[in-house]
Amino acid sequence: MDDQTRIELEAAAFRTLRAHLMEKRTDVQNIDMMNLAGFCRNCLSRWYQEAANERGIEMSKDEARETFYGMTMEEWKTNYQTEATGDQKQAFDKAFAENVGKKD
């Protein structure tokens, strides 16, 4: 497989993942994704923003997040986010430290 085809296939798979999380699985909470997989929608948006910035494309954190939420973060929270339990929060602190780094 040539590089261009590989890139196009990877991009297609990535777009499908983004749409899946944005449209089909709004019930999946970020905290659960982070606790189980070590990443969430916010991680995806940060990676997207970093890739854009590395290429000289200015993109804010909020702009990148809208790419993965299909709306502002506040709209997402209002429409889909539920309150995390104490156990979820404790697991998140561990997962965040292991996968992202120490929280500020």
C-alpha cells in the first residue's frame, strides 16, 4: 500500500471514530473513556489542535473541542454529561496521571 492511500484510510477511520463518538455514542462519558482506554474526546481534540499548531495552523482549545463534540463544550455538558461518581473520579485521577501526566 502506498503512503497516500494509507493516510487516506487512516483519515477515514479517524473521521468515523469522531462521528461515532459525536453522533452515535453521546451516552459514553469522557470519564469512562479515560478510565478504560486512557483517552477521551478532550484528548482527541488536544491531539488535533497540536497537529494543527505543528503545521502552523492556529487553532484554539475551544475550536478543537467543537470538532469532537459537534458543539461547544458547554452545550455538550448541558446535553450529555452526567455527574461522575466518587469511584469514577478516583479512577480518573489515576488514569489521568498514567496517560496524560500530573494534574495542575
